[in-house]
Amino acid sequence: MRCSPCLLSVLWILLASSGEAATFHVPSEFATIQAGLDASASGDTVLVAPGAYSDYETRSIPGSGNVTAMAFIPDGVVVLSEGGRDVTELHHGTSTPVGTWGFWADHHATAQTRVEGFSVTSQVASRGGLASTFSSTISVAACRFEGTAGGIGLFQTDLEVVDTEFVNCQTTTAAGAGINSQDGRIIVTGCTFMNCAESAVALFGNQGGPVDYAEIRDCWFEGNSSSLGTGGAVRIQRYTGGVLIDGCTFILNTSTLIGGAAYITGDSFNPQIRECVFFGNGSEAVGGAMEIGANSTLTGCSFYGNYLNASQGGTAISFASSGTAMLGNCIVSATGGGSAIAFRGLNGSVNASCNVFWGTPDGIGITPSASDRIVDPQFCDAPNGDLTLQAASPCLPANSPGCGQVGALGEGCGAVSIERMSWGRIKAGFRN
């Protein structure tokens, strides 16, 4: 005996209300993603088959007014695709209303809400990816946001995002085309940000919300830009809980004013930048690769080919605000348009050790310490983006007594291929 679709829906709702976790299948049991979500409750999973989904509706959300979205997610529900982001898509077409979001999560308190394995794409401007307000942790994994007006937008919400791509995301009203957050703990791991306009990641803290902490690990930032003037790839302001950027690659990012790759203000607590690569980033004024507060720590990074289009200095690093920065075991090479390092704050200084400087025609900008060296780092093929090191490099532990590894990458030269996302694999093989 076959059950009618209506009876199936009733049976699923009764199962969900019994307190047992349930799985709701779209479209075999529910015709739309929203229908499956409306039948679900905390702990349930809505499992979506491959396909392109474009249904949307408008709902009145307390505190947010009328919101249009393709999927309003109940608190604590997992939205999971069967086939992954390459074959499962929420698509904004030309008829999708301006301001429509793909996923919407509001006032979630369970810390279990999760979206995994979807692409949210837009062929028209002003349609977004995922938005959440006043929520505990929203988890996003193995997704892609492409062409959207904002990939993920958050207000007083914590986020964990893993293995997710942000491609050609755009915003014209505020920074944060890939991820934009006001107040929240943000952990981003293994993600790709490419060709996003108005900063790929923008985090604004200390505005009355939760404790603000940002952790960005093993991510790839390429070709992102800011015409607003600060942080082509990453912009972080007032993050009082701490900032950590570890094992990331920043390549060919630009800003019209400050911080071609990154802009992290001095009112963020002790930013730490570790084992990152900065290649070919540029800005118009200061901080070709980055501008960061003088209370920061930079260790084990490689800077190559970063530049300024004005001669104010800081082609690699501009330190702003007062304080003492720590710069250790970094390579700073092939700068253009000003000194490699500069200060914009009063009474700023650098505690430098075990760094290698080379190819800085306009000067280093600081007095090297006794353990710093001005010597060719012997990259394998730096002009073509390979910043691994030759066997005789003075930056390898065997050739830098007392300093260990200098720079983000170890010995290479043919051991690996250079392609998008390869830096993470290289570091995994050559870190010490």
C-alpha cells in the first residue's frame, strides 16, 4: 500500500514531535527544501538530493521585519546535501527579488545548526548566501558561495566555517563580501576566497555582543580587493578577544589605501600572524601586504613582491598605533614603492629576531637585530610564485644556526607542484 504525499508529511511531523531525531528527504518526501525544514525540529536532518533549487518566500521575522529567503532554518537543524556542493545548488535567478538570502537562521540557541554541501549562486546582484542574527554557533562546511552579494552575513552570531569557497562575492555598501560579522567568535578553516570585492572577510567587534575572537587557519586569499580603502582580503577591527591568522596564503590582493592583503587595527587584542605567505599584494598608500597594530606578533611568514603605489613606506608591513611588535623568523623580500617596514603610530617599535631581508631598494625601515640577516633567501622560483627554498637556503634550519626555520615554507624545488591551494599542502610537508 502506498502512502500519499500528504500522509507522509503528517507521519514525518508526528515522528519529529515524538522527540526522536528524524531525517527528512527532499524532494522525494518533501517537494521543497523549505517544506522539509518546516517539518523538522532541533536535532533533525533535512537531506537534499542533487539539483538546482530556486524556490523562495517572504516571512515576517521578529526584530528583522520581512525577510525573503530560500531556506528558513529552524534552530538546531542540519541541512545536508546528498551529493555535495558541485551538484546541489540554491540558485538566485533574474526573477529572484533583490535582498533574497539563500539560508536564513535567526535567534538560534542550540549551537547545533549546520549547513553542509551546498552551492549558493547568483547571476544577478544584491542576493545573498547565508545570514544569521543573535545566534549561537552556526556551522558551515563544504559549501560554495559564488556571485552572491555577501557570502555569509552575521550579527551577534558565532560561526565555524570549514572547507568552503567564496568566489566573486560582491558588496557595495559595506566590507565583507565573503564573510561579514559584527560581534562574534569566528573560526574559519581551510577556506578559499577569490576575487571578492570589498574585503573577503570583514569582522567588526566590541559593539555590545559576545566576546569577539577570530581564528583564520590554512585559508587561501587570491585577487580580492577593497575600494573602500582598507584590507583587500581581511579587515578586522576592535576584536578584543584575540586574532589568530595561521598558515594562510595571500596572493595579489589590493586596497585603494591601506593594507593590500590585511588591515587589523591596534584596538584588536594581540593579533598573531603565523606561517603565512604574502605574495604580490599592494596598496596605494601604506601596508602593501598588511597594516596591523603595533601590539602584534608576526612569526615564520614569507613576504615577496608586495608593493605600494606611493612612497609612505611599509611595502610589506605597516605598524599602526603605539606599542612593541614582535617580528621573528620572517623573510621580507622584493619590496617596491617604499621601505619594507614602516610605522604610522607614535612611539612604535619592533622587537625583531632571526629575520631575513633581501631586495629592499628603499630600505628595511627598522634597524636589523644581531640575529637578523641581509642575505638572499634562495627561493626556488619566486617570480612564478614558488616560495619554497633551495637546499642551500640560509633560511633552512641546517643553515640558520640558532634560528631554525625562517619563513613559511621549507625546502622544495620540484618536490611539489604549484597550483591553487598548494601552499597548505606544501606547509604540511615542510613545516618544522
